[in-house]
Amino acid sequence: MTFVKDLLIKLMLTTALLGGAGQASAQNYSITIDTATLGGGTAYLGLYFLGLADAAPASATVSQLLGDFAGPAQFSGAISGALPGPLVFGNGGELVQAVTLGGTLKFNLHFTLGSGDAGLNFGWALFNDSSYLGADGDLGAIALQPGATPYAVSTFSAVSSVTAVPEPASYALLLAGLLCMAMLRRRRAG
């Protein structure tokens, strides 16, 4: 009987830990752009969500967009919401926001992706009236491909960083796995 209980505990532990690992490849990201090395003055932050016409149905939600903004944002295409967010981008959504350089820009990003054959890209860039800043184009991009997780994250500049943020459910699964380990250890010690 002890063998069966130990086996069940090990199965629960494995399920919880594997479930937490699967959730760790979540569709939530935190993006930070450090403009301190780009000098001062005003530039523009561009955020876009683009795919082919036959791209899978998807949305990108930007929340907690923080930084030293200069004036109102310009929206075009499939986008709804207001700063600091949430802003919901559909295929073709684009935002341009004037920013004051010298500080840090941050935002959180969450994706939902339906089934389909073609993917989409979410990208971010800094630019002024004559050129891109910090990179020769986008500072970073996340490519969403149906059926592929985690999504392909690319950063093209040291001023931009992306951190995957696990879903809250993954913390619960991890906690459940740790509790199972503690119960197993306590059982073996007693």
C-alpha cells in the first residue's frame, strides 16, 4: 500500500512540475527599453502587430506602458484602448508615441492566437525624424506562429530586453509540486 501511495505522490509531483514548465513558456512578456545611451531630446516609440491577410486570428495586449511621454499617442489600424493600457492590437494595429530620451520605457505584452496557417509579428522601434535609434530598424520583435510555443523572441539592440513572464497558474502548479515533494520527504523521514 505504501508503494501505491508513493507512486501516486510521485505522479502528482511530476504532473505539477511538468505543468508548471509548460506554463513557463507563456504568452506574457515584459519589455524594457533603456534610452539612457541614446542621448536626450525627443524620439518616437513605434509598436506594431502585423501579419499576412490570411494570418491566424490573434491579438496583442499592451499594458502598463510607462515612460516619459511627450504628447498624445497616434493610433492606426486595428487597435483599441488608451494609455497606459491596456491597448489591444489586432492584425495591422500600430501605435506611435513621442517620448523623451534619457530614461526607461517599459510595457507588458500578452498574446492570444487562434488556429491558422500564417503567423504574425509584434515589433517595437525607436526613431526620430531621420533614422532609427539603437538599431538599424526594430529594437525587437516577437514572431507568433500557430502551434509553436514559445514564440520566437528577437532583440536587435542592447537597449532593449525581453523577459518571459509565467502565467499565475504556473506558480500554482509549481507550488503544488513543491508541496508534493515536501509531503514525500516528510513521509520518508517519519
